[in-house]
Amino acid sequence: MISASHFKPAPLLPCLLLATLLAACGSNERKLEGQAGEQVDFSGSWELDYSQSDNIQTKLDAMVRELQRQVERRNRAAAGTNQSPGASLMVGGGGLSGESIMGVAQMAELITRSPLLEIEQDESDIKVKREETFALDCEFHPGQFHTVETPFGTESCGWLDHQLVFRIQLPEGLSIQHVMTLGPQGQRLNIATTVISDQVSYPFTLNRVFNRFVPGSRGYRCKQTISRGRVCTTESP
């Protein structure tokens, strides 16, 4: 039985993360193509709601259970055809390497760890400044998705109906997608981040939920730490 608690970090993770950062920040000039929808105003200050956001360990455990079920189904099918059951399952080019699965989960956690967002938006573009990580920015072109080639891969962004989508396609079969959705009252923001790797047969998605706030209105304080950099918290009135 595969156990998520016994996985070791993937050795390629630091390199993949660096490539992600460079790819996301490597180009300001963009060209759009795709389908557009009605623009939604995401501008403002946002803080992470941990209680409403996905727990990475819970998501990882669910992913491991699903992949283990795939292994068991394949082994049962192999037994029925007198084939030798295998210890791993290959589906769509992906596998069940413990290090690969853990690496995808760690990547998702690292690129979604920002507790604060500051979003600037007008009719022509948007910039999502994320605490502790790189910013996401996109120009808006009616009826099109913005696409640009960089030395590290392909970036695209734009509107998909009422959602804003950022996609980064990196070498070695790794891709990252952020989908931003605003709540009905405009006070809650969901960012669904999906990491897909050719080494794993199941995409890993983390949903991070943010609440709108006015800086300084609720005793908002930040401090500099050695291990985590600048950390901000809200104080109860």
C-alpha cells in the first residue's frame, strides 16, 4: 500500500520550481488567443482563509488512494488474463513514483503559499502581486487568450467566461494552471491551482480561498522572520 507519509521529496523539485519562477517572470510582452468573457473586477487586497482552503495533506492522501485504486484495478485485470501484476501503474504516460507524486504536491504547495494578494486591475491588464512568490500579470485583448513563448516554455492568460486563467507550460512535461473565480458578493476569491506532470497520471489541484480586506482596518500587522521572510497577521478587535 502506498503511504503519503513515507514519501521523500523529489530531487528535481528545486530545479522545476526555479524554472517555474523564471518562466512566470520572464516576459512582459504577451500575445493573446482563445475565448474571452465578461471581465470581473478582482482588484483589491486579499488575505488567505485557511479554514476554507484545501488542506494539502488531505488532498495528497486522496490522490494516493485514487492512484492505489488504479494499481489494484490493473493488477486484478492482469490476474484475470494470466499476466504478471505490476507494482506500478502507467496511465497516460504517468506513473506511481512516490517521489514524483510528492514532488507535484510540494510544487503546488510552494506556488500557492502566499497568505496575501494585492491585485491591480484596469480595462487593459491585471497584476496579481503575491506575498512570498512571483506576481501574475496579463494584458487583456477582447476575444483572445494571451500567449507568449519564453526560453522556459509557453505562457498564456485571459478570460474564460467570468474566470481569469493563467497557464504555464514548462519543459519535461510539467504544466501549471491558475484559475481565478470571484464569489457572488465580490468578497471572496478562489484560486484553483493545478499542477500536471508526465511523471504522474493524476493532476494535483489546490484551491486557495481569499477574503477581501481593507489594509489597516483590523489591526493588520507584518513582521520580518528569518525562516519565512515577511509574515502578516490580523488581530481580533
